[in-house]
Amino acid sequence: MDGAGTAGDNRSWQAVKMRVVEFWLTVLVLFSLLINGKAEVYIVTIEGEPVISYTGGIPGFEATAVESDEKLDATSQLVTSYAQHLEQKHDILLDSLFDRGTYKKLYSYKHLINGFAVHTSPEQAETLRRAPDVKSVERDWKVRRLTTHTPQFLGLPTGVWPTGGGFDKAGEDIIIGFVDSGIFPRHPSFGSLNSDPYGPLPKYRGKCEVDPDTKREFCNGKIIGAQHFAEAAIAAGVFNPSIDFASPMDGDGHGSHTAAIAAGNNGIPVRIHGHEFGKASGMAPRARIAVYKALYRLFGGFIADVVAAIDQAVHDGVDILSLSMGPNSPPTTTKTTYLNPFDATLLGAVKAGVFVAQAAGNGGPFPKTLEMAKFYLELVCHSIIIKVAP
């Protein structure tokens, strides 16, 4: 009994010490912010290739780049080792410039771009800009929801589905990653009880979060992955968990809408206020859904969270990325769009063998209303340069 009591006392004392340490770390951060001004989120890119384009040259780390017709194997030891090396370099850089507690690293980006997102003061951001091996430092900026069309408009029921075995086979074993506002998992478009059983997909390595309120998983065979990304939104002080949901749960319906359009079950009745509007279907009814929530009801989203979601989706093994969202406006610091972290990440995803479907905007039809048109042109040109380069 005495030994058990002593062990319990030790654990209690350790818990007290941890709370004291956490308190003083918080005080240190607040004190730093008072001195240095209001902290913001910055995306920092670093010299050196990310996993997708590293061709070797660093002692102890073999090449991880893939050819244009290959897909990145994020599980290989070479990839894992080099990714850890990049993250360590990010941490070493920050520790060499700033005192612990005066900043918070939100994400390390390793697979598609080499860099990180950090919550820090404008003065510290300037220090980062002047640091060796830093390519760019950009203040985080917002994204907003965009929209899309229907399978009938594209002629899928008569032109494409028959070649793939009909609507009950179209999209079989394809994984679509949705970077959006989440998903409502119990909608009939995402049900699995009334369809043929979905088998396991070993190629997918994503995880499935549990709803903090219901304690139920979001996954059911049709939905095979569900994660949320909100570090930048939390750091910006705009995240409200009671409205935005600190989970993959859809806060405004946009993510469920886009997921149902792309991969919803076939033949789902559409009823609104007692009226029948026929039956709905996704473009690939048998495709699997992997959710990467980075958009929220009240404020949209932030590029730092979106880039983290895309990086994770490619790491997890999605075949397609669906992004029905885009920046509110072009970045203010760069005129060439594929040099900013968002478009560079999309380019990296394409190089990793993932098909990227990016909405072009909600405006128009007027001149210059295609927000992503410039990106696509540069993506094509840049891909051509990559393919013909010796």
C-alpha cells in the first residue's frame, strides 16, 4: 500500500509540474507577443527539394523522386527517412533563430514542397526572410468555397459508365480525396448498407477520426478516411469549435455536396420540402471517399491548413484530389503563381501521380473570372519543361 501510495503521489506531482511548465510557456508566448506585436501565420519555403523531386546528393539519403508515369510510395523507407530529415531541418532552423515558446510551428511540409507553417510575429518573419536557405516567407491567406457541375452535363451515364461496368462499378477502387468543408457521413449518398460490400484497400494509409460528440467513426467502407486541419484557423483566432466542428463533420454542407457529386451513390432520391426532384448520383458511384477538412462555415479556410491537407492526402495514397475551393485573390507577394506554396503543392501532387481537379471560380462569365486559368497554363508549361529536361 505504501508503495502504491508513493507511486500515486509521484504521478500527481509530475502532473502538477507539467501544468506549471505549460502555464509559464503560455506566459512566455503572451509576453513575446506583447513585445513583438500581433502574431500571424506565415508559410516558409526552404532551399532543397521535397520528397517528390529529390534526386539525391545528400550523404545518407538516396533519391526519392518519381518518374512522370509513377506514383509516390510514401511508405518506403527512403521516403520516410528523407521526410524526417526535412522536418528536422525545419526544427533546427527555427530553434537556431528564436527562443522556444516565442513561436509555434503548425505544420512541416515535406512531400510536395519543402517548408513549414509557423505562427509568429512580423518581426520574426522578417528574421526568417533574411535567414540562409530560406526561399520565401509569405503571410497566410484565405480560400473560399467554389462549385461544380453534374454527371448528366458531362454525359457520364451514356458515354463513360458503360465502359466501366455500369453505374454499380464505375469508379471501383478509386480513392478521391476531398479538401473541403468535411462530410455528413450518414447521408444516403455515402451509405454502404444497400450496396455491394466494399473490400479493403491496402494502398490507402489514411486515418479516420472519431466524432468527439457521438464517439462514432466517420468511416463506413464507402468513406475510408476522415481528417480535419485547423491549426492556422486556430492560430488566427477565428475557429469556433461549436460552429465549425473540431472534426471532419461538415459545418455548412459544401463538402458533402461536392463529395456526393463526385462519388455519391447512384439512385438516391432527392426530396426537398416534400417535393420529389428525381434521383441523384455521383460521377463515380463506386469510388471511395477520403475527407480532408480544411474549410469552415464562418470564414472559409487558410492556405496553411489547405497545403497540409493536400500533403497528407498525397501521403495517404489518394488517386484523385478534388478541390472545389480557391484563394480569395492572387498572392500579393508573387506574380508567378506556381511559385506560391498553394500552387506549388498542387504541382507536386500532379508530379506524385495524383490527378488534381481544381475549380476555376464562381465568377463570370466575364473576362479574367477564371481564377485558376493562369495556374493551369503554368502547370502545363512547367510539366512540359519537367518532361523534356535532361
